[in-house]
Amino acid sequence: MEDKICLISIMSFYARQIFDGTKKFEFRKSAIKEQDIGKTFYVYSAKDDKAIVGSFVVEKVHKGNLAEILEITGYDKRSDRGEIESYFANSKDCYALQLSQVKKFEKPLPLQQMRAIEPKVVLPQYWTYVSRKSKLFDLIRKLK
């Protein structure tokens, strides 16, 4: 069993798109660690939900300039491509995390409940690890 959990923070609007199947890539300005490709990431839906709402596996990380990432992900043909162009404005390197094994949890784990167990829990702006030493480790692992 692994000694840490990958926890990624995603704005609620985009998290909903991932879990309804309309978003197959998560766009980032910096890459995740090579060792985390193929691992399960637990999704903290920031802003509206403030809860861990599901998980996915990062199957592959695509790196390139904006035009390359738009083409690889198919966003070059989508009506919402402007959002990605705005996000990556002035970025030399662009990353697209290719998602698989997407799973929305029946019962999310709210921030309030996490803080009741571990009062000083700090959730990431980007991504972080929750170590086995954390009181939240087993609770997060049990999410379905």
C-alpha cells in the first residue's frame, strides 16, 4: 500500500465537467511529478463544493506550447477553447493531464468534516500529498 495520497484541487465548475464526462483533460501550468503518472488523484472541488468529490487516474501528461496542447486535447475545435487560451496566456510550457478511471463519489468528504478530524488541514491550490501519518489518510482512502 502506498504511503501517501495525491490530492488535487480543481475549481468546482471544472470538477463537475470532469465527473459528467465533458472534460477529459485537466490543464495545468506546471507538471505533476513523473512518479505520480498512473496514480489515483483525489479531487478536492474548490470554491463551491469545498469537498473531496471524486477521483481519477492521470494516464499521461502532455507538454507543449498552447497550439500543441489545444490540438492534442481537441480543444482547438471546441467552442470553449478561449478559456484554455486565457488560462495559458503568457505561458511558455502548457500541460494537459489526460484523465482515466474517473469516479464521482456517492458521498463527498466536506472540508468541514476534514477539519473536525484534522483542524489544521490545508488544502492545496494545485496539488499535494496526504501522508499515511495524517488522520485523514484512511478516511480519504475509504471514499467510494
